[in-house]
Amino acid sequence: MDLAESYRLAGEAAAAVADVESALEVPPDQYAGAFFDVDNTIMRGASIFHFARGLAARKFFTFRDLSDFAWKQARFALGAEDMGDMASATEAALSFVAGRRVEELQSLAEEIFDDVMATKLWPGTLALAQGHLDAGQRVWLVTATPVELATIMARRLGLTGALGTVSEIEDGVYTGRLVGQPLHGPAKVEAVRALAAREGLDLSRCAAYSDSSNDIPMLSLVGNPCAVNPDSDLRAYAREQGWTVRDYRRKRMATHVGIPVGVVTGAAVGVGVGMTVAAIKKRHR
């Protein structure tokens, strides 16, 4: 299977298992919707790392095993998102849960979201999502995070559903393998297209939000793209295209949208990851 076919398979699989709240099957504005990336867009850092950290705390593996996740999380905190890092982090997380039952991981994911991940959210981005819901539109997360975790996140946030990386499951147990590629870059485009076709969405009336230049193809797919907490490449591209740019990482932006600065600055990663970030910055200096 070539790479393009693997992306297509990942996207179609994500759309096929996307959870849609029945109460919103016929929303007031049924042809428009919004798609939100998660890592560094809705949540500070990599959601897969936060999930792995929660699993480590629950003795799924040791914190020494978490060191590689910490390094990749530090890169995310500095805005250096990398497709290779995302793929390896996702696959490593799946290898840790291989042989575990889906129901067990879903239950733990709910605990981990409430205990670890809820404090990492960007209030400004959540307000954007709520604006779409208030307008009678459906809102999906689109993320490389495993779809089971992404779906729980969407439910906790009151969103319509989620598109995420699909893992291979046999008899209710994770095999440790993916269906296609992680839902990242080109796979996100395939997933959004497939979901839009299934749900009857007009992509020219839809919006998409992301922090990463890797998501320029997804952002370009919709009529209303928005760069949120963008990396340098996406910021430059968004300015060239005249796209909206919102940055909730800055104190001045937190003040502008009425978010207490303490809420934003308090959404910090763990102590060990913070030390890693500091070390990287020191090295750059």
C-alpha cells in the first residue's frame, strides 16, 4: 500500500467511526460546520502525551518509558510540531495499550481527561467552538489522537463528535496496529472530505482551525480557515492568504478576549516537561 492510499484509508476509517450526537443530527444550520485541531489549538501540548502520562500514573508503564514522550511534548510546547514525531508518539502509545480491552481504555481516558487534560485547554479556542454551536452548526475535533480519546474529549467539551486515529481492534482488544496512517496532514483532509460527504456539509461554508502548517491542506479545504496559536510557517502563510489569525498564548490576547491571564498561564505542562522545555530554550540561546 502506497502512502497516499494509506492516508485515504486512515481518513475514511476516521469518518466511518466518527461519533455524532443524535440530538444534533438535523441542526438549524445543517450545511455548515467547524473542524478543530486539538494539539496546541484547543489544548496546550500534545494530547497523546497527556494521555500517556495518565497511563503511566496508572502503572500501564514506567515513567522512564515516558521520557521519549516528554521530549516530543517539549517540541510541541515550542511549536515545533513534526509529523514523524506525531506518528512515532502515536504508535508508541498504541504499543503500550496492545492487548488491552477497548472498554478499559475508554474508562481510563475519561479519568485522564478530567484529571490531567482539562487544565490544558485554551479558553479562547473553546469560545470559538461554542460560537459555532450557538449558531446551530456542528463542531468536530480532527486530531491524530486515538479516536476513542478524541471522542471522549468531544463529549466532555459538548461538541458534536471527533475524527481521530483509528486503531486496529480484534474481539474488543487493541492489536497495537493502526488502520492506515495517524490522522495527520493529508489524512485529515481525507477524513474531513469523507465526513462532509456523509453529513451533507458544504465545505465552502465550513470553518477549520489549527496551529500547524502541517494542516494547511485541511485549512485550505474550507471557506473559513483560521490559524490559532500558529507556528511561524502557518502564521506567514495565513497572512499571505488573508486568513484570520488568533493567538491565545500571549497575555495581551488573553486580556483582549476577557480571559484571566492566570487561566492561560496556568495551563502548564508537567514539571518534568517544563524542565525539558527550559533546557531546549537554554540550548537555543
